[in-house]
Amino acid sequence: MRIFSGIQPTGRKHLGNYIGAISQYVDLQEQGDPAIYCVVDLHAITVKYDPAELRERLYDTTAILLASGLDPEDCILFRQSDVPEHTELTWLLAGTATSHGDLNRMHQFKEKSVKQRELVSAGLFFYPALMAADILAYNADLVPVGDDQRQHLELARQIATNFNNRFGDTFTVPEWRIPEVGARIMDLKNPDQKMSTTSDNPAGTVYVLEDPKAIEKKFKSATTDSGSEVRRALDKPGISNLIEILSVVSGRSMEQVEADFEGQQYGSFKVAVAEAVIEYLRPVQEKYSELRADEAALEAALGAGAEKASAIAGPIVAAARDKMGLGRPVA
Ligand code: AMP
Ligand code: TRP
């Protein structure tokens, strides 16, 4: 089973990224044939950015992934812009298998475009086609992601199907893997919104590399709901989110968490969640500093990954090109 996923080099990866995506990458790396993980810098250029900072954040993200347990012996870890097949295939798919109307329906484009103060780039609109190219260039069977990527994955499946119908069987139609618990970690301050780097209130987002004291403070000030029972309910999004977080980071079911905190106050529950999250992130934080300090080693790991990635994507994209009647015919 071939596994592929991508993560943006925003550097400031948060608890939602970690629980929803990174921990799945680590769990799956040995099952992949192979498991391929890509730091998607070409996606990151679709909103305003600084070139020097992009490189820094790329190293940050790579070091976080390695510190979390990705092992270049067990998986392929590489930088998207090192493998030109991603950009080429985006155009091939955009020209023949991607409908403008489908791109226009993407929630994430709508959300991100209203946040742009200056230019809303055509690349932001094309973002899901690049994502489809990432996946299809490897004929991936399975794509581990958080819940917010469901619509993009549906589109990638549609694009693969459209291409195959028009040019003959070429691409694998990928399945997604969205975790049952932790697929949508919510903002601690506004539990009606997903946790994200661009949230309005910085106190609502907990970062993977955040200082334990700051993490504790954020959980203590998390928005809780009326009532006093530690129990999930539709009208208790704040407490429900904290129960979900504690369930994942402590390896207990949500029912068990509710049972363990029966009769306890919100205050002591929040402290317990904070402590468990701090312990959960501690090993990653400890390994991170050492790995991040050695940029040459990070480059070497990414370079070796890119070679392995190219060896897989090259022939798949060449076959697509040939079926489309482009380039010199393949004998
Ligand atoms: P990004 O940082 O946008 O590249 O996202 C990387 C991965 O994290 C994707 O698989 C997302 O679905 C996942 N993700 C992002 N935000 C959350 C969240 N709040 N809860 C769970 N997963 C998330
Ligand atoms: N769009 C994804 C996100 O924001 C990142 C991504 C890019 C991705 N290419 C991918 C995820 C391919 C899975 C597969 O989280």
C-alpha cells in the first residue's frame, strides 16, 4: 500500500497538525510501500511570504517531522520543490481533468481568499490541483490527513477519475485516512473553529514547540461551557474538545476520560489536560533542538528523499504525458 501526505512548511506546527496528521504519518511509516511525506513549499507560496523565511520554516518543519519519529530509513521525506514532476503534473491535470467549477467550490479557497489583504493569487485557486498532482504523481493508495482536507481529497479522486476516463487507466484513485478521534482539534478560545496558525486569538492555538509554561496557561484559560460536568455534548464544544485532546494524548477512550473525571471541576480537568499535552510533546521538543541545529544534515536527508521520490514520480508522470500525446512518443 503506497502512502502519501503533504504538510506545509509554516514551521509553527500546532497540536491539531500533530494529532490529526503527524502522529498518523509516524504510525503508518512502516506500513507504507513506501510511505512518502512531502514538505509542500510550493503550496506555501500561494499566500504572501518571505523567501528567506520560507527556507527557515522548511527546516523547522522538517526537524519537527524527524523529531516526531519519521525515520528516513522507513519512509521517504522530501521537499516538494526539489521534484519538478509536481509542477508539471499540476498543469497536465489542470488542462485536462480539473473543472473550474470544482475548484470554485473549495471551502478552503473561499476562506483563505477573504483573508488575503493584497493579491488573491491564481495559485491559491490552483492549490487543490497541485495537491492532487502531489498524490497522483506517486499513484498513492492512501492519504493520511486531518478532517479539513476531506474536500481536497474528494477533488483529487475526481481528477484521477476524469483523467482515467479520458486517457485510459493511468492513476490510482486514492483513499483518505482521517483519524476517528483527533481529526479536527478545535481552537481553545473559539471552540467552534478549528485550531489553526492564522486564528484571531493566539491564546487558542497550542504549538508543538511551545514552552510548557505557555501551554499550561493556554489550557487553563481555554473557553469552557456552561455546566460543570466533564462530559461531551453538542452544546459543550469547549469541554468536548478538551476531552478529545486528552483522549488522544493519553491513549484513553473518550468514555474513559469522562469516567475518570466524573464529579471533578473544570479547573482540575484543564490542568490535567495541560499536563498530559506537555508530556506528550516533551520528547518531540527535546529532539527538535538538536536536529534543527544541523541544517546540513537536514539538507542531506531531504536531498536523499528527493532522489527516491523522483525515481517513483518520474515514470508515472512520463506515462501521463505520453497518453496525452505530449513530447516524444514513448516506444
Ligand atoms: P497544514 O499545516 O495546513 O499543511 O496541515 C497539515 C495537516 O494537519 C493536514 O493533514 C491537516 O488536515 C491537519 N490539520 C490541520 N489543522 C488541524 C486541526 N485543527 N485538527 C486536526 N488536524 C489538522
Ligand atoms: N493541503 C494540505 C494542507 O493544507 C497539504 C497538502 C499538500 C497535502 N499536498 C498534499 C496533504 C497531498 C495530503 C496529500 O494540509
